Amino acid sequence: MTNTTIGCARCTNRWGGLNTAHCGACHQTFTTTSAFDKHRDGNHAQGTRHCVDPSTVGLVNAGRAYPCWGWPNDGRNPHSADISDETTPQALSPQDA
């Protein structure tokens, strides 16, 4: 398997992963389209859409080998369905087994 990267024709940024999103306006890269959407503000109908600093809307450095913004807490989108601890498999302790 080869390591394939994708790049923007209008900047020098390159990234991997088909779920990664790149903004053609500010040239920031995001872990998901929902993280990308979070950095955009304004109204489509009025033509006022614009980029905002990702750190001001709750996004964090994703820790990838290239500059990339994402959701905190292992990339989970805090606006998606709630994932409770009850659905997470837990290891049994010796006294529970």
C-alpha cells in the first residue's frame, strides 16, 4: 500500500486521508468536514460567509504530521449524537469475572 497525499493547487499544503477537508479560502486543513464547517461563519444567502480562526470555535491542533485542525477528545464531534460511557466495553476486574 502506498502513502498517498492530496494537495491544494493554490497553496503548498498536502494532507492524507479521504475524510480530511481543506479550505480553499484560508487554506487551513481539517480532520473532518464538520470541523471545516465549524470554522465558517456568516450567511450563505447574504453572501457573508467567511473563515474564522479555528481555535476560537473550539477546534484544536489534531497532532498530525501536517498542520490540521480537529475536534478535541479523539476527534469526536461534540455536536454529533452523544456517546455515553455505557456503550463503551469495559474490562472486567478479577472480582467481577
